[in-house]
Amino acid sequence: MDADGILINFDDVYQELFVEPAESLGFDVIRCDEIARAGSIHKDMFMHIAMDDLVLVDITTANPNVFYELGVRHALKPSITVLTKHRGTKVPFNIQGQRVIEYPSETGRWATSRAEVRNFIVNGLRENETDSPIFTVLQDARKDWKRERIDSLKEHPYRLRKHPQRRIHVITGDIREWPDIDVWVNSENTNMQMARFYDRSLSAMIRYEGAEKDDNGEVIDDTIARELAAVLGGRESVTPGTVYVTNTGALAATRGVKKIFHAATTQGVPGSGYQVMRDVEKCVTTSLRRMDHERYREDELRSIVFPMMGTGEGGGDVSVVAGRLIRSAVSYFMSNPASNVTTVFFSAWNRRDLDACLAALDGLDDVEPMFP
């Protein structure tokens, strides 16, 4: 029942406005009142509130517990928190600046509200924007500018001194704006499970951009993930350092990408999460050898882009990993002067990655910058 005494079936709200949009985007949905034990505030509930990528909150009843939990969420997580309410419910002063999605009394008229919830989640995943009023106010104080994403497209080109036709480029910016690069390397875990479409990762962006979509942008064929699963042939995990090759789906037409190399760079450790493989640079050598293999001769693979493999979820130190990856590429060029590969790109997601890559290149005697 809302503040005006209107009876509301919150089970319907949960199923129609929360579960359906969230599950359609790959989320597993858990209901807080199914976690908390009667008469107590269960620690598992706060763990979900503090750690989960998505929280959906209905403020219709003005329940103090709900607002307390919302405050905890806003204090600990910058996004994504979706607020909903029954039409006509007054929004408390302290959150009047927040977007609250309304829904009418009639469940048969919830299609628009359901679409708004889904769009809010999608935009939050895509844009990485803050929706917590606390983080909005304190974002400058909390900001680590070296970890902020670099949106502008820019290349920092280097060449080998002895083989100037061989080049190492550091590239920044959105992958959807990258120039024609024949091979994109997707850094994966040993389970080879690509990220959900709207996660904030290269794996997710490759999966989404390569998928076949309808006129509304909805995925109708999960092309790359489907092909990767077929290549795995039912294997639940692979050896660290393994590189599997798939086609590129829609990326062939939109970005001119010829192949996706899926490299197993991180390994799950029970109780510790994922960890970068000890010699992750071997994935660079393996990938370059694949490009030169006679199997791909007709594809004319000349350029490849590597992310800072293992430095995200794998927890690798980019100041160390960048140097190892770049030295591996340079060593391959030096040892294989007849290689078909002309350019190796390294993607710098943020200033921290960019500084690490440029420092590694500037510290090598075998390369020189192609700019003043």
C-alpha cells in the first residue's frame, strides 16, 4: 500500500519492473527481503547492496528501512542504482534531484516504465556515469585522474630502428573509433566466458559490437560468443596462454576487423578471484605467430591490437605488464624479419596505461618515436 492507501502488488512490481529488464541484460536478480532474516539486518543483504553492479529500489511506501539501505548504497557505490515509485508518490526532499521512474496502477500499462528501467540500466553500463548524489558531490575529491578513461582517439607511433617498416603504436580512445586493425585481441579468463554485453570491459564491447542486431539495436545473434563456444567444443576451461581464433561478426563490416584472437590471460583461483598468468607476455608471441601461420595467409593479417592484458580483473600491475607485453612484440619483430605483421598496437584505456606504455617504449634501445 502506498502513502495514499492505494493497494499495490509489489510482487508484480518486482517481477515486471525489476526482474524482467535486469535478466534480459544478463543480471541474476536477488530480492533483499529474501536475504534478510526476520528481526535482523543480515550481513548478506548489505554485501549485495555494497558490492552488486546493479541495485533497483522502490520508494513508494516511504519505508525507513528502504531509505536507510538506499543511503548505504549511495554512500558506497557511484552507480548503477535505479529508483522507481508508484505514480503520485511524493519524492522526499533529499533525493528530489534523482531520476525516479514512475509506474501507473494498472500492470497492463507498465510497458513504458519497464522500458525506462531497462534503458536506465543500459545507459549506466555504457556511459559509466555516477547516479549517487554523494559521489556526484565528492567526485572531484575521490577522483583518480590517472584511472579515468581517455575518450579521445590518438596514436603514439614508434618504429624499430633496424626495421623501420615494423611499428609499435600506443592507441587511446573508444574501440568503435579505432582505424582499420586486422586483429583485435580479447583478453579472457581460462573459462573463455565473454563478458555481458553492457559490462565495462573490452570483452563486452567486442561481444556487443560483433553481434547481429535488429533495427532497434537489440541483439538477435550473439555471433562472436557463439562461435567461441563452438571452437571450445564443450571445454569448461583452457590452459593459461591459449589463444583461440574466431571471426568478427558485424565488426568485419563496421570496423574492418578480420579476426578476433581470444587469449586466456587470467585464471580463477578459489577464494582469490582471477589472477593474471605469470608469463602473460607469451600471449603476444603466440598471437603474432598465429598471424604468420599459413592457415591465415589468405586473410593478409598485417596489424593487431592488444589490451593491457591481465591488468583489469586479473589485478596485474600495468607498470610491469606493459613493459613485458611491448618487449615481447619488439623481440618477435627482431627475431622474425620476414613476418607478415607490420604494426602492433597496444590499447591504453587511461592515463595510467598510457604512461606505462610510453615509459616502456622510451626505455628500449631498439625503437624510436615517430614524432618530435
